Amino acid sequence: MAYAVETRGLTKRFGRITAVDSVDLTVPRGCILGIVGPNGAGKTTLLRMLVGIIKPDGGEGYVLGLSIERLTPQVRARIGYMTQHRALYQDLTARENMEYFARISGVKDREKRRKLIEETAKLLEIEEWLDAPVEHLSGGTQQIVSLACAIVHQPELMILDEPTVGINPVLREKFWNHFRDLKQAGRTLIVTTHYLEEAERCDSVALMFGGRIVALGAPADLK
């Protein structure tokens, strides 16, 4: 299948509010799609439907060839999801958080988990903080640990909801360098952002407003 993600008329309502309104979207494998829009545009709701957390009220969505309403544990294990708010256990160490997320993402072998954790920590340069409780880490370091938990199992598709919000420019640059490395390795990334300079780093950009995608194309074309 050519697309990592495909939606047709995908819709989600909360009472009288249509949070996502008939979204048509195709995301080729091995690319970075940026989704840009103001607060309330529907970005997070769209991502939550793609990973199967909430069910759509209309339309269709497919992730890695399977309907988002019928995602199996095997398909979920091929997806990495980083939420907008850090989903970390504060009283556990960074290593223990990564161990937990690797295990629930289908990495059952203990030795394999250990190797993946060490490789991911090295890539993201957090080896020195692996055995520190998350509650003792800075906000920026916690953000890196959140990313590590989302990618430790080496998923094919990474869905990252504002992964760089609230972090300094140096750390933001590190994140995007890693995203490009992941893309070069054949991974697919969907990244929401408020920063237009980040959108320019993507292969394609979807502008979202009022629950709709109002424009989609290469960053240069949209500019």
C-alpha cells in the first residue's frame, strides 16, 4: 500500500461542535507531514482518531492498511504516538517509563527491550538521565523522554502531537534533526506544530482550520 494514512470524509462531533469536518487526507510512506493550525482547529482530535483512541462519527480512516475502527494490537505496535501533554509516570525513572512503553507496544523480549532503550537513549542523548526519576528532570528533558517512549519500539508510523511545544530552540533543532534521520530510515511521521519554521522542514503541510484541511501541499507552494 502506497499510503501510511488515508482518510475519506473523516468527521468527529462533540455535541453541536464539529471538531473534525469531512477530512480527506493521504500520507505517503516515508515522508514527514506537518499539520498546522490554531488551537481548536481539530488537529489533536484528528490524531486521536488515527490512533484509535476515539471513534469517528462519519467517514473512513486507514492506518497502515487497516481501518482505524479495527486496529489490532499488531498494528498498534507499528505506531508510535506522542501526546500533546507528557504521558509519563513521574515517580518512575526515564528507563522504567521507556521499558513500560516498549512492553505495551509489543516488545516482549526483555533483552531486546534493554537494547532498544539503550539505542534510543543514545540517539536522543539522554543516557545520563536514564536512571533519574522523571519528576526530577527538567521540562525539556521530560519532553525528550516522552519522545523516547513514543519511538523506543521503532514504529513504522510516528504520530507526534506538538512534540516541540515549550522547549528551547536548541532542543527543537535536535528534535527535528532526529525526525529527518527517522524519515531517512524509511519511517513516516505526522507532526502537529504551531511553528511555521517547523512546517517548512516537512515534506508536505496541511493547514487546518475549523475542523477542515483548508490547504495541503509542499511548504514552498503554500508560502
